[in-house]
Amino acid sequence: MAILRNKSSVLGFLTVWVIFAAGCGGGDLGPAPIAYGEDACDLCRMIISEAPYAAEARFGPDKIEKYDDIGCLGERLWNSRAPTEMWVADHATGTLKALDSVALVHVKDLKTPMASGVAAFADRSEAESFRARHRGRFVGLEDVKAMRRPDKR
């Protein structure tokens, strides 16, 4: 009988632990909705109004920052705490996509909210077409970060 009670206790403990672990560390939830025309950029404080250039970063389970320009996300990366997840808007649809799933294109004269000139594309062929049409270049996040170094602004 003592063995049966021990098995029940162990099973009860494991059940509670699994439920707790799933609720507390079960992964991030993706980007938060942006209220265009209402939400302000967490870096420059401008109202986020142009969906094709928006971005977000998660800094833990309860902290998401929103940006009006992919360049603002790049500048934010100079701060010491790194985000756990990042998203940028697909230029074609305005839908936020995981940063590691898009192609970033920099066009010197592209008018973006904070003049970064960076657009993101979920579809690589759309990115290539946009890059060729506007005489741009493919860049990575480190390039965007370098373009927006705080002491260079």
C-alpha cells in the first residue's frame, strides 16, 4: 500500500510540474497586434502609421516593444539586453514575420518613417525584384544596426 501511495504522489507531483512548466516557460507567443495610427514607437516615440515598415521585439514573456521603422529596431539593438524574438513587417502585406524568415533590402532613397531605407520581404523573389527595381542591396540585421548606431545619428 505504501508503494501505491508513493506512485500516486510521484504521478501527482509530475502532473503539477508539467502543467506549471507548460504555463511558465512554454515559449513565446509571437508578435503583438499593432494599433496603426495609435501605438507609438518604443524608440523614437513617433506614432506607428505605416505597416510595411513596422517591427517588434520581445524582451521576455511580458515585454514587447513596437517600432515604426526597421531602423528603430536596429538602433534598439545597441542596448545591452538582447531580444528573445524579433519580427518585421513584410513590405508586400504589412504582416509581421519572424526576422530570420525574411530578406531585408536597403534602398538609399526609400522613404521610410525614420529614413532607414530598409524594407523586409517574406518572398525572396519579391525582394529580388524590389532590390533590382530600386537599385538597392540585400542587408542583414547587423548592417541595419550599424546604419543606426546611436552616436552616428
